[in-house]
Amino acid sequence: MQSIPEEWRENTSTSATDGAADKGMQPWEGHTLFQRNGSSGGGLTKGGSEDAGHPGKGHGKGAEADRESLMMELTRLVQKTVKESSWWERRGVDCTILAAAFISLPLAFFLLSSSQVLLFSLGMLVMGVAHAIITIKGTHLASHGSLSESQAWGEFWAVFFIEVCGSFTARAGVQAHIKMHHAHTNVIGLGDSSTWKIPFLPRSIYLFIAPLAVPIITPLVALGQLKSHSVTQAVRTVAMVTLGLYSQYWLLLNLSGFQSPASALLCMLVCRAMFSLPYIHVNIFQHIGLAMFSPTRRPKRIYQMTHGVLNLPRNPLLDWTFGHSLINCHVEHHLFPFLSDNMCLKVKPIVSKYLKEKELPYQEDGYLSRLRLFFHRYQEFMVYAPPITELVGVQ
Ligand SMILES: [Zn+2]
């Protein structure tokens, strides 16, 4: 059965997130992890509701209607493709990739019990790749509630992937990614990616050394986030994170036969840090250095996302471990955040063709080109405050 996101229905009103922000409420002042009946992190809304809460626009009605129709027209094209897609295309492919990662874990533990260097190294590789698929692709899709059409299951998967597997708090993770990053992409002070900046670190340390500490820093940051949680949520998060970390540690000692706690912990660190460098790189490459917007003069959604988001080229390893929505379909993901990785890939030709036809940006750059850019302009991008972009005529 095809489920159409609430955002695609007629008569939707201003997003719950924006509404909460307008009233000075915390986005988390609700009871559930996902708010299906709203933008759920930057989904589409129809008609004028798209820009409710975006003061500062004051142009002719005709021009307004023209711009309005761009997003609606693109939405109709994408919606048609989604409606024609099977469950396998919408969720099956991505669920199978995640399942394959879990199924490969016994093999990884078995290979890690080998005394032969080659087999042992292969075990590390399998576990590192599986861990990346589960904790990057899995947590990202789970944070969007894209793994299930049921809200209850969506919340279960978010806790499982983000807390048990990803050692972070589901509540803070969804808030940071969905309610801030997606809802306020490249808006200064809200979704400006400044949380990724550590300006006191030199560029080489930031880009090539510090990311290796991500597996250690993540649970520590999660602990710091618990003060804003209720006691029940905090206890659950601590229990889930401990369960995830301790089960891997226990299996390394008891299944793979590691002789000492230190060697098991070192193995965990290597596997968990295997994709930390591209993880940090990808997170900064696709937004920082692009157009940034003022909270009071933000452009309409289609301009915000086409100017503030960039796609990297396809890369077989990263497509699998991170997912298309984080690599080569990031623009599509920001325009339609409820689509799975496989559906983002399927609608990519439609979106890119449409944006090019309408002479809107469709920003793409290579991984190494982006790395060179950040290395040479590190101060400008990662230390100084970004300048605000005024898209004349479209705010
Ligand atoms: Zn996302």
C-alpha cells in the first residue's frame, strides 16, 4: 500500500516545528519522536503555508504564484514517481542493505577470531563496513522515520539505531537533524552547520585526526544531552547505549576470543572509526561554504535547498555505507526528506532535469575537489562566521 506523506495532502497548515518555534516552544515539547502530521523536518507544505513565518517577502501576487508553483510542480512529478513505485523500491532495497549489514556480523566476529593476519584484517573490514552501514545509513533513515510507515515502529527503529547502535540519544539526534538541520538548512543561528565547527583546531587536525575520536566523543556528548531529557528517557538512553557498547565488547571477548579487555576495546575503536573521516567530511562539504540565509529573510524552500545544498558524485562504498541521501542525492533528500535512499536515487533525474530547466542551481562537486577547497580555505569556512546570502527577488 502506498502511503502519502501528510505534507503532500491538501490543506496542510504551517509545520509543527515552525509553529513551536514561533511560540518559543522547544521542538521537543511533544510526546512523540516523530510528528507525522506536519513537516517532520522540512517536508513540503502546500500553497502559502510553505512560507508562513517567513516575514520579509513582499512581491507581486503573480510572481508569488509563479514561484509557489515551482515547488508544487516538482512535488507533483516526484509524487507521481513515488506512487508508481513498489514497496521494494520505496523501502525494500534499503531495508535489505541494513539487514545484510546485520547478517554479516557473525562472519565478522568469526573472522576476528582468526590468528591469520589476512583473515583477521578482513574481519575488521567487514565489521567496520557493517558498523558504518548500520550507524550512518541506518541512523539517518531511522531519524527520518523512513524505515517504517508505522509511527510506533518508526520510534522503535530510531531508538534501536540511534541509541543501541549509534551510542547517541534518539531525542537529541532527531532534534538536531530533523528539527534544526532539515527545517532550517543554512539559516544562520539555526541550521547553519556551526555545530560541526571546532575553530581552535588546526585544519590538518580537524580534517584528518580529530574525526578518529568520533566513537569516543559521541557517547560523551550524548551524556551531556541527557540533562534536557526526562528521567525515564535518560535512563532508557543510558541503558540502550550501554547495551550496544557492552554487547559488542562481550562478543569480541567470548566469540572472537580476544585475550584482553584492552585489545577488544581497541578493535571496537578501529571498527567504529573506520568511516569517521568521510563522515565528518561529508557533513561539512555539502552545506558549509554555500549560500547562508538570515532567519528573518529566508528564501522559499526551493531556493533555500537548491542554493544551500550540494551533491557529491556517486561512490560505490559511500553509497552503501552512508546512503544516497547523504552522498549523491543530498539535494533531493533536502527537498523530499521523507524519501528513502533508493527513492532519492530514483527521483534524482527528475529533480536535476527540472531544476536545470528552471535555471535553478543543481550544485555538484567531487569529494577531493571539496577536500582541497576546505583545506585551502579552512579559516574562511570553518573559523570565521559565514556571510549571509541575499537572493534578490526571491526572499
Ligand atoms: Zn537527513
